[in-house]
Amino acid sequence: MPVRARHPEMGHVFLNLNRNKRSLVLDLKQPEAAPVLLALVWQSDVLMHNMRPQAMARLGFAWERMCQVNPRLVYCSAHGYGQDGPLADRPAFDDIIQGGSGLVALEMATSGEARVSSRP
């Protein structure tokens, strides 16, 4: 029997991992988002994001600015290709990483289909 989420648009894994959490969506390219993010940073312990360092700097939310807003802030950046090196400015998502690593070719060799794996 398949597991069904209480909310049809949200998967049960998402709901389980994020229970009792509040979430907020901000479009950081919109000018009205900046004061909201800065107010959150001022009262937060951690800012975690998965944007490229260049993108955060371009938007005005690099570490140098965020630590001025909150000197105690832990600034955590999780992005695919690191901060330095020839690929640092490239976006990285799971399917891109799987394709670049050869995992898609391995899937094709084992299953006959070129597909992105959802297996851990």
C-alpha cells in the first residue's frame, strides 16, 4: 500500500523531515526581499543556502555583509563545485552532478535507460 501525505502536493518524506518547522519563500531578486532577509539574519544563529558564492555576492548577501548584520552568524554555503577552481561559478544540481560523474552512463549500462537515479 503506498504511503500518502496529508497534503497532496507535498511528499511524505518532505513532511516528515520538515515537521514543526516554519518556512518562508523569498525571491531575493526582488528589492522588497532584502529587508526581510536582513531582519531574519539579525535574529538568527545560522544562514544556510545552496546558491553559488558569486550569486550571493551579486545579490548583496555575501558573508562580508551578513556578518556585519549579525557578527555571531554561522554562514553555511552548500554548493556543488566549491568556492575555488575552474567549475566554481557553475550551477550544480543533482542531475547535473550525476551526469557529470558518469552515474547516468552507469544507469544506462545496467538498466538500458539513460536516467537520473533516485537511489541513495
